[in-house]
Amino acid sequence: MTETMDTTGIWTAADSRALDAYARRQPNRTPLQRDERLWELLGEPEVEPEIELVTGLPHCTECDRPMRPFAAPKSLYPDTVARGGHGLCITHAKHRRDAASS
């Protein structure tokens, strides 16, 4: 079986077909069963909230503080400020709007 499989370490569709053909040729094979230990290691992961690193968020062009996404709760993005638009945090956006209206 190994002579037909890709040796670069990348699993391909051809590798899958070769493994299936190899398994079909085995005498007295039993039906596949779920391996509990393998399921623990490779099963579906527990759902965790997706939290971006603060370094991956945009920063206010005036104060350089990280800004969380619109409508995102502060609890998911601690140490961030709300976005105000146009690359500014909410505080600097309000100052700019107030200055423009005066």
C-alpha cells in the first residue's frame, strides 16, 4: 500500500482511495467502530468564543487604542474602545463631530 501513497506528508484524494482499496482487500475485516480514545483526541472541539487578539484589531488613528468590532460586547474585548467610524475611536469621533458642528 505505501508504494502508491504520497510520501510528501500531504494527504491527497489518491491516498484516500489507495487506503480504501487496501482496507477492502483485508480478509475477515470487522465493521468500523468508534474508538473512544481517538474520539477524545480528534473529535469535535468544545465550542469556545472566538476572541481576536488585541494586536489584531484596528487602532484609533488619534490615540492608538485598539477598537473592538461594531456591536461587539466589551466583555469579549477587554481593554478596547468602541469604534466611532473613519478610523477613530468613539471618543475622538465625537470630538471631531462636535468640532465640525461648532
